[in-house]
Amino acid sequence: MSGNRRITVAAAAAAVLTVALLLVGCGDILDDTPDNPVEHLIEVERSNMEEASQRWENIIPDEWKELNEKMQESSFISSVNVSGDLDMGDDMPAMEQQLISGMLEESSINFTTKSDHKENKEFNEISGEIIGVDLPTIELLLCDDFMGLKSEQFYEQYLYLPVDEYGEFMREIDPNYVGPDEMMTENPFEDLISEEKAEEITERLMEHLYGNIEEEYLEVSEVDYDSPEGEVEVLQFKVDLTSEEAEGILEGFLKDLEEDEELLETFTEVMIDMAVDMASMFEATPEVPDAEDKEEMIEDIKEGLQEGREAVEFPEGFEMRVLVDDDDRIVERELDFTLGAADTGEEFRVVLNSNSWKYGEEEEEVSGELEVGPTGETIVVGYQWDISPEEEGTRENFHFSLGEPGADFFIFDGDKVNYTDSDTEKEHHDLTFDIEIPEEPQAPAISGSLKSEIDQDLDEGYHESKNVFFLDTEIPGPMGVADQFAIAFIFDVDVEFVDEVDLPDLEEKDAVNVMELDEEGWEEIINEIEKNAREFVDEFSQEFLGEGMMPPEMEGEPGMEEEMPLPEPEPDSELPDIEDDDLDLEEFEDMEEFENMGEL
């Protein structure tokens, strides 16, 4: 097995820990209510992790998740139209502001997709306009056998490439090309690991980890807890380990993994599948490890686990405290430990404090602070998330901070309202936010919003939405005067689910297979594209100047496309004085009006 294919000791250890962290909670570890404290804590951790995962998933509105799922399994036609507006504040004269704003109002770009799920074909089209002048349209046709590209303004026929000749085509362009021979038409990261294997690995990891925690290490008691709703009685799980005890648990856990041949084999198979899938993106014929290679990879993992048992220390022991209410919800957690490297003496600190309280079924408060990093160089991540019911929906308040002990250097505050309009029955998701960088006096102050209005009925086969993103930035300037900049983007989305999709037929369109072109054929196509491109630029320039840059009385005048010479001043002539009062400039709309331009 070649050296670049070997799994290093560090990679093996990192892979085990990563999979353990990512997969915990994917399946039911215990089906029945456990009888001993260790099993009870396992069940509590699993259910709370699932609840936390669901909370994060709920950040994305259900309508978007349901729409995405439907689009993965059905044929559809979609359109996304993007337009915008811009305000440069007082730094730009009003006339220029109005000119730019007018240009943007008459400019947009549109993305159209037609997807045939049955035939696994997809058609994409990009079109747009600037000040009412059409831009070149680009068409892309994808299927299992070929990829076709066309821009009719430049070349009337489709140019297409068979997917199984992709490598040959790339080598004609670049003789040193070493990538895949076949064009990828599917997402290589889909289904990297099956749910069955994920549950198997998770269950075995959990069994080995908690199997090394002796019951006497876990102290369980009932304590009073000062909750937001008053004092309540909760169950406390407390672990306070010495250095020797913590290292003993880690050593036992890693030794169990090392001896579990079935788990190591399953884990190695997953690693191989992932490596081959990723390598296929960059290599023509990715190397697939054989039985001998697989055995060598397992030995590498064992070696890494053995070194981990000897290399990691807990110089300050291990402390954990978990408070659980009557509904088996974790309301408070404290975690404190330091990992040390036996050979170098380097230390890595981890301190976590978190709180969670739920009022009934809909209202919840979650907060916490994580300090992590090399001792003396830790970073602190703080978070708070409050969810409360509104008259017609819910409100969410977010706070996120990043910094070092005692000082934040990045702060994000957000407020999100989700509700259903009782008159239109449309769903609304309105997010406003502020971003602050406290330690940088010259850092910009950033605020913005993302507002969505959704009309969706997947049973009836449609989705319509209007989404407005607004960003306002103030950059500190000389003498405390701030430069202001604001921009808005509007996304109009329409999706229709259909039984059949009418897609271009390359044979009927008399398409050109680029692999069948000789040098003369390529030269003919390139010359045609260059000629049409020059003609388009000339026509676009004339229309663009005629629409926006020339006075109406001068549009269409012969010779106006040529540069006009400036008149020579008469000898000894003087320029007239122009006072501010002589200028009749219309004042631009204030920032509040601009921000409201995207109100739904």
C-alpha cells in the first residue's frame, strides 16, 4: 500500500473521535428505561442530544426543508428572479444615487431550472437584463450521458460532451490532466455512510465508553435547583475523578476499541468508502484498497489507539455535573477538565457551563459558555437562544459571541419572528440582526434583515415566495463621521411540480459533439463566437448609452456613438461662478425609506 494511502496514527485517533461525536444519538441505544445510574445518564444524554439537534434543524423553516425534499423526488420547473437596490449614503451626490438606483430597478437576473426526475435530466437557464437591455442567455443541459452548453447570442447550436469522454477531453486541453475519466453527475458526498452502519458504530462506541465507567464513580442525588420559575427538585449526576481514575477510563475505552475486531472492520470499511468517493473527484482511477491494505489500515488504527493510551493525561482530573428535571431534560451542565500530552507537557483546556429551561411545550431558554484551547490561549464561545410563543407564531432571540476570557471580539445578535398571516394564510419568517466587533475601533457596524413570505402547498404542487435580504454598513471615518453603505437583494422564487417536463432534444437541435471536432471545426466555432460577441458588445453599448447615459433629445442622433470633441475656449474667457443655490438637486430618500423598500 502506497505511503500517501496510509492512515496515520493521528488521523486514526481523530477519525474515531470525530465519528463518536457526530454519530452519538443517531439511534436508540437503550429501548427501556434503565435501572442503574450509568444507563440512566446514557439515556438522558441521548434524548437531550436528539432534542438539541432538532432545535438546530428548526432554524431552517419547515417549508424550505419540505420543498427541498419534494424537489429531490419529483419533476419540477422553478424560477428564481434576483433584483436589488443600492444606497451609498451622503458620500454620493443625489443625482448619481438616482441614476444608479434607476439602473438597478430595471436590472435583474433570472435562474430557470427544469428537472425530469424520471429520466434524471435537468435543464438550467440563466438570463437577465441591465436597464431593460437583455443579456446573453446561457443554457446548460445535464443527464446521465452528456452535458450540453449553449448561448444562442454567441453560437446557435448546443456544444455537448459525453460524460464518459470527459477525461479524454480534459487531456486534449491539458496533457498533464490526472483527474477522473468520467464527469461526475451525482453528489459524491451523498450516502457516504448508511444509517445501519452509523447506528452500529455508535452503539458499540457508547457501550465501550460507558462500560468503563464504574458505578461508584457516579454520584446521584436529589438537589434543589433555582429555576426561572422558582425552586424545584432535580436529579444531580456528579462525576469527580482523579487523574488516575480519568486516565484509567480512557485507557480501558481505547483498549476495548482496539480489541473489538468487528467494530474496527466496520469502521475501516466506512473509511475506505469515503476515501474512494472523495478520491474519484480528483483521480482518473482511484486506488481501491485490497484485503491486505484493509488489514494494514486496521493495524494503523490499533497502533494509534495504543499510543493514545500512553500519550494522553488528565493532569487535573475530570469533573462533570449534570442536573436533570422530572421530564429527563438536562437543565444545567458543568464540565471541567484538561488534557495533557505525556511527552511534551502541552495542555488543552475544556470548560463548559450550559443552562436550559422549558416553559410548557413552546417556550424555552438555552444559554452557555464554552472555553477551549491550549492552556493560557483559550477562546471563549458564548451563546443564548430564547424561544417564545407569539399571537400567531413564535419569536426567537439569538446571541452569539466569540472572544477570549474577559473580552469579546465578535458579537452577533438576532431576532427572528415566525408567523402565519391570518388574512393571506402565507407563512412569514423575518430575521433582523446586528454584528459588532468591539475590539476594533475602525471596524464597520453591520446590521441587516432577511424576510421571507411563503405561499406553499406541496399537495397542490406549488411554491411561491418573496425573500428580501437587506444589509446596512457604517464604516467609521475621519472626525467620527461614518461612511454609510446599504444594499438590498430581492429573490422571487416560483416552483411548480409537474408530471412531465419538456426538455431540449440535442438531436433535434442539431447539436455538436465537441469530441468529434477537428482543429478546423474548433477554429470555425471560435471565430463565430468571437464575431457574435463583438456584435453583441456593440449593440449592447449603443442600447446602454441610449437608455441611461445620454439625454433623451440626443438619443438616436447620427454620429452620437462617436466621441464628441470639447469646444476650445475663447482667448481670455473666464469661467462663470456657480453658487450652491443655482443647483436644483433632488434630495435622495433617507435610509429608513430605503430599508423599507423590501417590506413584504
